[in-house]
Amino acid sequence: MFYTAWSVEDHACFPVPEDGRFGMPLDQSCLYATVERAVSCR
């Protein structure tokens, strides 16, 4: 099972930050999508 999470950060998407993460420009913000594997805590 996988999940998708969205976050908006208050900075421009370009230039690409040192961590290499890039997103979609939204006015003066940057929209990031994260897709990860869901893990059970049991």
C-alpha cells in the first residue's frame, strides 16, 4: 500500500535546492508531492 501527501512551502521552486527536491510552482510558493510506502506499526 502506498500513500500520497501534498505540502506547500513558501519559497520559489527554482533554483532546485541542495537536497534535489523539486516541485510545481504555485505563485510565490512551491507544491511538493510525496509518494511513500505505508508501513504497519504492529
